[in-house]
Amino acid sequence: MIRLGVVMDPIGALHYEKDSTLAMLWEAQARGWELTYFEQGDLYLQGPEPRGRSRRLTVYKDKARWYALEEEADIPLSALDVLLMRKDPPFDLEYLYTTHVLELAEALGVLVVNRPRSLRDANEKLFALRFPQCIPPTLVTREPARLRAFAAEHGDIVVKPLDVMGGASVFRVRRDDPNGNVIFATMTGNGARTIMAQRFVPEIAEGDKRILLIDGEPVPYALARIPAPGEFRGNLAAGGTGVGAPLSERDRWICGQVAPALKERGLLFVGLDVIGDYLTEINVTSPTCIRELDKLYGLNIAAGLLDAVSARVTHSRSRSGSLK
């Protein structure tokens, strides 16, 4: 049996119809794995030992009651085989500190998905810049004057913060936009905060494609998130509509460019965002869209992920002789 812990936002507040973590938990429970639940604030260090206030978790496929938690127990994280880090951004200092706790658990033999060090290193906006052949023209700066020059050069740009998700605080700015200076000043905190700007990709009208990769291998279908009328953001959280699409040749090429770096960094489950021919983000913290793609194509994406997890746990046990 595999003991699986999950670190997530409060389970009672998740979106039952769409939540990807719930799909993972259903699949793990169906395999007979033992589920242990943590929220971020439950984790702590007793000296160098990573520990947590845990609750045994049971999940159900019932919109009226999708989970049950047992009494709290204080446990060493080393008692687990696997920890899924599924806490949503923002990637703030508390998130950073949590990765350090999880890294200490990893050092004791726990498989953490995704690897804590890589969660720190692979900022979801900045990591894409490691693949310049895949991305649109991009600027990262805290200087409003550079943003003005970038907008003047490209005519139509998108600016976004580096630490949030779901399309929050994303703005489109056209050349000579009368609100441009205010947007740049506000987004950067008058030059105190670094943000990203990218040339606007008009193919967003055809959808912001979410491509899921498991251990570097892409799921063969993407969820194209179509912006709502009058909106340029395709994020489902911003009102976008999800439409399935098979991966194009260009999509598969992008996946091939990125996959070796993901595997090298222990990023087992990743979501790429692709607009038109361009990679725009690499989501490593809590990628979603499992449920939508499963429903559209009769898939079981969580099964593929847990197969990869199980193989790693089995390999680790065989090397150590552990009967944890």
C-alpha cells in the first residue's frame, strides 16, 4: 500500500465539478492507497524534522458530500510515501517556506510531486524564457519606461504579475493607450515590483490551450480555453469556455522542447499554456484541466500520473529495501 499525503487549499471550498486534485484522490483511493490531508498551515518543523497536523481523508463521487476527514493526528512527514503539493498560488513567502519543509521531507525519502526545489526555481511565468524558440517577444522589468517602449515597439501587448494565477491582474495595452502609463505604474508599484510583458498573440481568439504533461509525455488532447465575449483572457477563472482539441504538430514540438528540462527537474505533472504557435507559461504548482479533458475524451489522466508516481515509489523501495 502507498501512503499518499496531499497539501491543498481547504477541500470544502474546492470546485467539485472541475477540481483536478479531486480526480487524483479518487484514483489513489480506488487503488487502495491511504490518503492523508494537510492544509499549508498544518506543516511545521520540529528542529530539522518535517511534521504535520494530518487528517485521514476519504473522498466520494458525490456533489453533496465529496469528502470526510477523521480526527487530527500529528505525524512525521517521513511516514508518507508520496506528498502531492497542490496548494494554489499566489507563490508568496509562505508558499516558499512550505517548499523548504517539503524539501526536508524529500531528503528523508518522501516523493514530493512536484519537486520542492523546482517549485522554487521554475517560476510559472519566467521558466518559459528558458525556451526562447517557443515564446513570443517578452520583457521582464520593473521599469515603466521600458514597458512603454515595449508597447511602442510591438503595438499591442499583455502585462501580468509573476506570482498569481487564473488571469488575475492581467492587462492588455495597445500603443498610445491613454491608460498605459497608469497600468504600468500600478502594476510595477511605481518601479518597485517586477512584472512580465508579452506581445499580444491574436490567436487567443481560438483559445489559450492547456497541455498537460506527465513525466514529460503530453496528454494527446489540449483544453482550448476560449475567451468570453469582450474579454481577451481565456482562463476558465476569467469566464473562458473550455473546448477540446487534439495536439497540433507545433504543440508537440513545443512539448518536445520543454520535456527534457521538466524531467531533469523532477517536474512530474506540468501544464503548458500555448496560444497560437507560442508557449506563454509553464504551470508547475497546481496544474488543472484534468476533469475537463477526461470528460471530453473519456480519459483517466490521473491514472497516468499515479502510474508514474507508483513506479517511482516502487523503485525507491527496491533500492532501499524499505517496507514503509
